[in-house]
Amino acid sequence: MARSLNHLWSCTMKDALVIGGGPAGAACALWLHQLGMATMLIEGGAAIGGLQQRSPYMNRWIPGLVGKTGQEVARQLHMHLRQEQVECLLNYHVVSVRRRHAAAPWEVSNGSDVHRARYIVIATGTRPRTGGFAESECVGIGPGTSIEKIPVQGKRMAVLGGGDAAFEQAEFALRRGARCVDLYCRRAPRARPALRQRLQGLAAHVHAGPFHADQKTMRVNDQQYDVFSVQYGYEACIPVYLELPRKDGYLEVDQSGAIPGVPGLFAAGSVTNFLHPCVTTAAAHGIQVAKVIENQHCQHGAQAARSADRPQQLHPLGFLAVSGI
Ligand SMILES: Cc1cc2nc3c(=O)[nH]c(=O)nc-3n(C[C@H](O)[C@H](O)[C@H](O)COP(=O)(O)OP(=O)(O)OC[C@H]3O[C@@H](n4cnc5c(N)ncnc54)[C@H](O)[C@@H]3O)c2cc1C
């Protein structure tokens, strides 16, 4: 990003800005809004829902919600925010989150205009690792729509990776009529035993050990394939100009979702180092962060009211000084 950030236009001042409209950000913004805070949800894509938009599969993992695909879950999230009139800014890809000095509001920018707030929640989630491959008509990256849109009937497929998604995708491809599926993993497969068992007796072979896959020739070692399914897991999406401590590539937060040592800055969902990311845990994390922010906001409001009650005097150098602090 070669552009300087010094020419930015100012837009809004809110109590809280939530960056990322996946389950974590959507839940956080919904709760902040309903708790009475001036909130805006900022999403880089054209719709709310995050990774669920990539899932045409039935989501059987949200307690109490049955018969919905991931894409339907995403649409429900979007509808819910709209119905509750939570302010959403779509197609706004945040590149920087910064503050001029410790007492100034946070500034969030896409490189051309700025939104300000006292509290920022980073809920920018994850994206599938590419491993240097590029999505094409015969290469799918990550689970879901990227691979599902490629016809596999009668084709030979190589699945690269050895985790749950690799084994699940191998099974889905065989169910869609793939002629054979070879799984390549550099180490012993890490997928759950139940997923590995489901492949037994199907036209799938697992190769554990070093391999070389070439997208140009569509070969893995000396074998030719029609389709590659790249299942190398996920990596955190973090705005490019945000320098914060990370743990294994994820934003490190404390128990309350706060970024330690950076007042007003929080993170929620799968961009953080929290345990087992899924829709329910991401949403729960977003809600916990919303409650922590609301508490801080109330305390700050009470403090400000106490200060306003005290007599104020002008500092000899012209600053407004509040007595009694
Ligand atoms: C195919 C597939 C199937 C799945 N199936 C299930 C399932 O059945 N059950 C289940 O519980 N989980 C499932 N998951 C996992 C689940 O979708 C994720 O755990 C969950 O979406 C994480 O939520 P999140 O809000 O933390 O992040 P995300 O969903 O990743 O959302 C992050 C959002 O932030 C936005 N963003 C990123 N960077 C920026 C930026 N710089 N500026 C503005 N916006 C930005 C992104 O566009 C995205 O909308 C599935 C995932 C996939 C891919």
C-alpha cells in the first residue's frame, strides 16, 4: 500500500467501531447497539456473515438452530442487523487503526477516509492459507464454495493437507462423483479419526511425506491430476498497518478480549488466540467483548460526570485544568 495516510477525510465519531462482519463482529455490534452505544460495523466485503458465506454445507453445530446452511446463517446475521437497525458500512476494507496520542480517539481508515471512536473491536477473522497456489477453474482453496464450484465428476483430484478439512473435502469430492482422490500431507494426518475412517473403502489414498505440487503442470510428484483442492488451514486477517503483539500469527488478547497495554482496543473471534473457533464461540466472544466495553463506557461516563461537577480553573498556560484530579 504505497499511499500515504496523511490526506485522509474525516467521517464519523462513534462510541465503538467493530471491524469485520463475521459472527464475532456481527454479535458484538448487535449487542453494543442494543446496550445503547453509538456503534458502526465495518465490513470489507459486500455482505455480513464472514466465512459462513463460503459454506454451502448444512451447519449442524449451532445449538438450537437446525436445517440451515452456512450461507443461510450468514444471511440471517445480515437480516438481524438490518432489522435492529445496526449501522453497517460495507465494502470498506480497513488498512489502518491508529491514534494520534493516548487521549485521542481511535482512527480507522481504508486509506481514503477516516472513522473515529473511543473503542475499536477487531473481528477480522481468518482466511484459508493459499500455500502459494492461486484459485482457478481447477484449483480450489479452502473448504466451501471455492472448491464446490469446480466440477469433479469423473476427475482425478489431489487434496493437499492432512487436517479435518482435507479429509472432509476428499469425501465430499468422492460423493460428487470424483473418479479418485489422493491426499498429500507432509506429516502423519491430523484429521479426527472419525473423518479418516469415513474414507476407508472409498477411492481415496493417503500419501504422508514430502511432496511437490505444481499448479502449472497439475502434477504432484509424478502423478497427473485434473483438480487440486488446497486445504492448508487458515491464517489471521489483520489490517496491514496494525502492529500489535501476536501469538502464532493471531492477535493476543486477555480474558476480556482487550489487547493488553492498549486501552480502548479489543479483538474478538477467530482473529485472536481464543480456543476452538466456530460460529457459536466467535459470536460468544463478540458478546463478551461488547459487555466489557459497555462496562468501561459506563465507568468513563460516571467519571466524566464527577469531573464536570468539580469547579474548573484555567491553567496559567491557558489549558483548562480540572481541580481535584
Ligand atoms: C466452508 C466452511 C464451513 C464452515 N462450517 C462451519 C460449521 O458448520 N459450524 C461452525 O460453527 N463453523 C463453521 N465454519 C467456521 C466459521 O465460519 C468460523 O469459525 C466463523 O465464521 C469465524 O467467525 P469470525 O467472525 O471470527 O470471522 P470471519 O467469519 O472470518 O469474519 C471476519 C470478517 O471480517 C472481514 N474483514 C477481514 N479483514 C477486514 C478488513 N481489513 N476490513 C474490513 N473487514 C475485514 C471479512 O471480510 C469477514 O467478513 C466453517 C467455515 C468454512 C470456511
